[in-house]
Amino acid sequence: MPKRAPGFITVLMRLPLFYSPDARGERRPVEDEKFLQTADEIAQKFGGGTLFVFREDQPRGFWWDQGFVDRDTLALLEVDVPDAPETRAWLRTYAWDVLRERFRQKAIYLKFVGPVETLVVTEEKIGDDAPTQKGGT
């Protein structure tokens, strides 16, 4: 039986707008360049994605951490990736080694949603046998 190409899943990366509190309990905003750098790296690896940085009406994250509920305001990076073990392994390593350090966090939350069905509507002609729409059936 021939091996099937993997389908796709959507990965949602929740990124904090503020660093974790410093020794005085103050939180500084994450610089915009760090979001753009992350989006560029993901685009280079997977071909593109969508970065949502909410300046008003920000999404709020909350989770239980050692007896307390932590809260954060979040940005969101969304990317469609091949649903393959090596993709998940790369993302896990990237979140641990790169994103946790870059955004100075205890953890980075990745959500895998899928399978994904996509439709790209474009003016670009894909090939000679691409269907053309003309009158009739």
C-alpha cells in the first residue's frame, strides 16, 4: 500500500503581550519585533501563517499554576502545517527552545486543530487542466 501524504492541521500559538512579572511584580510589554521575528520564522518553515496582535479588546488567557490562577493578555499566531510526527516534534522543540526564551515564559501553549480543509481562491491559473468557468454546465 503506498504511503499517503499527510493531511494538514492548524496550530494556534498563544503568545503573551507582556513578559512574566519581574522581581518587583511588574510586567513589561513584549516588543513588536519579537512577534514579527516569530512570524517570519514560521513562514520560512511552513510557507506562511497569520499573526493576530490585538491592541484593543485583547484575548485573556488564564490557567492554574501552583495553587494560583495566572492570567495573561495574548497575541495569536495561526499556521497550517502537515499533520506528521516530525512537524509536531519541530514545533515542540521550537516552543521550548525559542519561544519560551524569547517571550520569557514558563510555558508556551500550542493547540493542534484538525484535520483542516482549505480553499484558496486566486486569479492565478494553476495548470493547463485547471477548470475554467464559462456559461453552461
